Amino acid sequence: METNHLKKLNQIRPAVLLTIAAAIPAIALLLFLQALLMPKYQGRVIEGNFTSEYYEEELPHQLLILGDCEAYENISTMELWKSFGITSYIRGNANQLPSQSYYLLEEALKREKEKPKAVLFSVSALQETEQAKETYNRMVFDRMKWSAGKWKAIRASALPEEHMIEYIFPILRYHDRWKDLEQEDLDYLIRRPVNAFNGYYLRADIRPTEDFPTARRLADPMLPEISMHYLEKIRQLCEAEGLPLVLFKAPSLYPVWYPEWEAQICEYAQNHGIRYINCLEEANAAGIDYAHDTYDGGMHMNVYGAEKIALYMGDILKAELELADQRSDAKIAQVYDNKMSNYKNTKAAQEIEFAQQGYLAQFGGND
Amino acid sequence: MQLLSYEFVAFTAAGLLLFYTVGKRFRVQWVILLLMSLAFYAGSGWKFLIFPISVSLFAWSGALLLDRLNEKALLIKQDKSTDKAVRQERTQQLKKRKRRVLVLVLLICFGILAVVKYTDFALSLLGKLINLCGVPGSFDPVGFLLPLGISYYTFQAMGYLIDVYRGSCKAERSFWKMLLFVMFFPQMVSGPISRYDQIQPELIGNRETGTRFPDREQLFCAGEKILMGLLKKLVIAERMSGPVMAVIGTGGNCSGTEAFLGMIGFTLWMYADFSGGIDIVLGTASLFGVRLPENFNYPFTAQSLADFWTKWHMTLMQWMRDYVFYPAATSKTIRKISKSAGKILPAGFSKRLPAYLASFVVWFITGIWHGASEKFLIWGMANFAVMTISQELTPLYRRFHGKFHLDGTKGWRIVCMVRTFLLFSVLELFECYPVRTVFSQVFRMIAEFDPAGIAGGIPAFLGMELPECILLAAAWTLVLASAYVHAKKDRIRAKLGERTILGSRCIYLYGLFLITLIMGRYGQGYEVAEFFYNQF
């Protein structure tokens, strides 16, 4: 009977080996095609890499900053380092929802080599009930490492037309890009350069503030329940980890931050003993000049505005949260010196380009 | 649940797992299939389950009754102790009873179909009739929601009933097995229309061993069917539907070149869409060990329109032939009509009249089966008219071939293929436009016929960049090449070794998979249209 069993095994072994030998190149080709077809975000829209750029970080961060573009465009992490020695990282993405901020924070807290000292959360995204476009979800999740948290995060924010299988196998989502492949799809097939500065999106162009549409009357004065639910989850997570949570509102003039929402956040912060810094109201104190410190007419700060906000916030955070000055740590300083060098070079290059052309070509002109 | 959805893939995968584990272990594979079919149908609205269940119930109980009457008739026939005249009279009475049962169940089931599908059409016709009499006004449509696949499973169930009536198959004792036959999920939405005795053994499975997991050859065939179906639908049909519908949408306000390309495009699109769906259905069914009948047999190789209809939507046309054409052609009523007509019409014609009248009935039913509107009725009648005229011209064709000796030559076969394709395409225009527009379109196509313009106008018609045009051409080439290889598979097998064939097949299937995966029109930014024949 054993001999029969062995005979059977010997009979099927070549078939099994052949199947494995055929499957390996087949799967490899699929993986190659998937990598080729996924967007590289090296052109006008670089935010699609922000989630994955975090994984390149070798050192821990004292301050984790969460939020949408009001987080990653309005606080210069490099200024926080340069002026205060605060190591920080902005886990932000375009239109990042509160649920996404929660799960990115959860992931970051597991990955950080040392526990951070504080968490800063931008409250502007709380006004969103659901994701505006599927593309934003893809930018947050496509290069996020797989975990139970990623699964839950996708489930929490997926639009009706989205399918989990398309996140598991992104080739199902991006297969159609075969018509739109560019040189950068080959150039950045394996590795993509880091474009943000610890999550900060640098823009050195200037477009003064213009008029914005009149604020519409709110149908419901309260911030969406689902957003407040995730704010509460973020607060509870920070509490469980023993991390002080700070809420902040960027000095963006549009979209409108309604007084009703402001009141709600103030009340929430007061009830839970949370520090809330409203840089919109304190823009003057921060020295914001809306004729110079914004690159899109007042919606987002440029690097000049972001540095001012970093200086203003840094003073408060250092004093109230006792964030140590890490400039004396040689290992950290060496890494951040390189980052600062890149930051200064990028800023200088953009300043020259803007001075010469009046716009930055990479970001599609002065719009 | 759509056939082309991730949900369907997950549903089928989970079903296969249950089928070959729990189902096989406890010999309840057919129960798994039934539960899957009920769940699949309930996905379109659980309230609609009442329709297939009702049709199944009537067909099942009617068939059991007919079976009993058949057995009685057999006993009477075999009873030599009774007087022959008495036996004949009893047999006649039984025949009448059988006919009453058959007619009653047919009326009920086709009545259900007629009510949900044709009420609004009947009301609109009635309204037009009343207007013709000078009475203004119209009837508001009732707006019944058409239950999924009702045309297909009703015909399938009634075919089974007629088979039992004729004694060509025994009635199914189990209502649940009958329900499975009617509702078997892959074929519910767009056919094919199966025969009970053909698929019952595989559907219910082997009592001793159950349905075994497909072997390598069966897996290859199933995989090829499914992938080819996906290629036809997602790569070809979804690309062609936009340009084709754009031309149809002009309502005839387009150039002769556009009209011609639109006409050809519509035929090719319909073939890719319909046969693609059927391929997926056949492939999926075969994964569960059920071989459903083919619905297409290289229709564009047909030599005549009559030949074409033996190769396109075969199961519907076979159903019409077996359950409408033959009974009608041999019925007393039609024979009486022919006999009376023979007194005034030429002898030859009156001999062919039964077939023509039966054919008229077939094409009337086929027309309205396709849709509750005048255009489908006219389309059916147009097909009937062309085939009847063609039949009447047979002596002329014989004289022509007698003189020119073209019949049987390769060149003439190609001419006939092209002619049939164009004829079918022109007739399909009746489904798209009012009658007057069809004729004006055809005249325009002929008047403005410009081969160079047509060839040059293809990219503009398709509205695609060059890479996509090349892709479309390549996909069609792949479909044709696959058909050719299938036709010559025995010869190819004899020439190449088994190993070479195995390797080639693996590469071919993987290639099909990659092309469909990457170049299929699905996912974000696309809304894959339902299969065209789902609407029937």
C-alpha cells in the first residue's frame, strides 16, 4: 500500500513541479504589469506617494501630525526641526478623511521605533461626510502596507463603486492605464524618490488672496457624526497611549470654517481637556500675510506661510508639551541636516523658477 | 447579481467549493446548485422568485399528470383482453385529456409571460386601433417589471412539458429537481434554452460517485470558454457599443458610410456581446459538470439566411422548430388551409404552403419573443419574407448554377457568406429603426457606397486612438483564430505532440487572461452594460 502511495506521488510530482515552474514566471509577469500600471505620482500630483514615503523614515518622531491638505501644506516640519529641534511627521493625504487619519495614526504608533510625545490633528477634514472622489481613497491606500487596520480603513471610507478586490489586486483598478503609460512609469517602476519633507508639501510660489464665494448657510450646524466618531477614536487612542492630543485649524480662508463648527470643536476640546489652536483666528499673531504667504489665493499656505505657522505652533507645542530639542542628538541631527539641505535646495530652486516664469511647471502653472 | 461582477466570481467560487466538498461528500450537489440558483435569482429581488417557482410548479404538476396519462395509455394499448374499438376509444379520450392538460398549463405559463411582458404593448396597439377608428385617447402603460430571464425559463419549462406530453421523456418526480432545471443559475439570464433529458443526468449528478471535479481537459475547456467570453464582452463588445449606439442614436440622420459602418458594427457588436455571454455561461456551467447546449456555431460561415438561423441562437431556433414549426406544419388546421389553397394556387406552392404558414407562426413568435414592440414583430416578419422568397427562387438559383457552375466552389462559398452576413445585418436594422428609416438607410448606403471611404472611415467611426483600433482588430483576429483552431483541432492534435499542445494551451489561456485583464473595459470609469440578450 505504501508502495502504491509512493508510486502515486512519483507520478504526480513532475506535474506539480511543472505547474510551480510555470506559475512562477506567470505570477512574476502579473506583478511586473501591476507595478508598471500603478501611477507613480511624480508629476503634478505627488500626494499619491505620501503614505508610502513614511515607511522610508528611519528615525522616530516626537510629533505626529494628521489631516488633509490643511495639515501637510500648512506646517513646515523642517522649520519645526530647524527652530525647535522637534522631529515630526505629517501623515496626511489629499482629502484624507478622519477615519483614514485614525488608521494611519494607529499604524504609525505601531511602527514608530520610539513612542511619540504628541499628536496634532487638523480639524478641517471633520466637515467631510464621505469621500469626494475614489481617486483620493486610492492615493491614501494604494501604497499603505497591508494590515487589519488598512482593511478596516478601506471599509470605513470606500465609496459604493469601490471593491476591496481592487485594493488587493490594484491591477484591476489601473489596468486601463496601458494607454497612458509614460516614461516615468518605467523610470520609477521599482523605487520612487521621496518628494515631501517628512510629509510636508513644499510650494514656494505665491498667489495673493482673492475673493471667495460667499459662505452658504449650513443645513446642519453640527459637524458630521461619523467625523466626530473618528475624532473620538483618535482621542481615545492617544489617551490609551498616554499621548497628548492637540487640535488645530490651519489659516486657510477657504473652504469656509463655520462659527458653528468652531463652537463645536471648542466645546469638544474643553470637555476633554484638549488644547485647540485656531491659526485662522490667530493668523495675525502668527504673522501670516495673505498677499504673500499663500500659493493658491488663500486656500493653502506656501512655504513662507507654513514656516510662520511652524514657528507659531512650535513655540506653543514646545512650551506646553515639553518636546525636547533633539538638535543635540548627533545621529538625528545628521539625518535632519541632509533633509534640511534638500529642503533648502528645493525651496531655492522653486524660488528661482517662480521668479523667472511666474509659476512652477511641475504643479501645472500658477493655478 | 450581474454575470460580470466580482460578486458573481466570489459567488461561483464559494459555490464550487461547497459543491465539490460538502455537496459531493453528502451526495447533495444538486441541492447546492438549487440553493445557489435561488440565491442568484433572489439577488434581483426575492419577490420575483414567485415567477420561476410558479412556472416550475405548473410544469411539474402538469408533467406528472401527463406522465400518468401516458402510462394509462400504454396500459390500454397493451391490454389485449379488451376489444380493439374500445381500446381506441379510450386512447382517444386519454389523448383529449392529455391535450386539455397540456393546453391549460401552456395557457397559464405563457399567459404569465404574456401579461408581464406584453400588456403595455397590447395596450398601446389597442390605443392606436381606437385612434384609427377616430376615437381619441390612449391607455396608460401598466409598467410591469420584467422578471429576470422569464422568456428563457418559461420556454425551457414548456419544452419539457411538451416532451413529457409526447412521451419522449419521463416526468421528474421531485419538484425541487424540476425547479433546479428551470432555475439553474448560469443559464437563467440569457439562455441557452436547454432540454430536460439532455442536462438532467449531469444536473442531478451520478448517484454513486456524484459529480467529479473536472479533469485537466475539462478545466482547460471551461477556462477557455470563460476567458474567450470575457474577451468578446469586455475587450470587443464594450469598445464597439459606444460608436454603434451613436450611429443608431442619429435615427438615420447620418451619411451612407456611417450608416454602413453602423450596420456592420451592430451585427459584430451583437455577436461579441451575445456569444461572449453564452461562452461565460457555458464555461461556468461546465465547472459544475453540466454541459449546456451551444448557442452559436460559427454563424458568419452560413451560406444562406436559413442556414444562418441554424447557427445563431441555436437553442431558441431549435425550440421553435421542435415545438412550433413541426406541430404547426403537420396540424389539421394548416393542412386544411393548404388543401383549400391548392384549389386556387399552383400545386407546387400549395405543397410548400404548410411549411410557409408554420414558418410564419415561428417568425411571428420569434419576433415578439425578442421584444414587445412593433419593430421586433416587423423584424420577425422581414426574416420570414426573405427566407420564403429565397425558397421560392430555388428553381432560379438552380438554373443559375447550372449555367455558371459556381455552386460548391470556394469563391462562391465566400460570396454566399458575405451576402448572408449583409442580409442578416440589413434585417437587424428593423430592430433599430422604423421601417421607413430602414429603407432610406439602405438606399443611402447603396447610393453613397464608397469602399475607400468606408475603410478610411473606420477609425473615425470607432472614435478611438490608433492603439485601441489595433487592439480591437487583434481581438477579432484572436476570436477568428480560436474558431479556426477549434474547427481543425483533431488535425492539429495529430500533428503536434501532447506536451506541445499542453504548453501552447497554457500560454494561450494565460495570454487571453492577460489581454482581458489589462485591456478589458471594466472597473472605474466604466459601466459594463448588461448583456444585450438579458433584456429578453
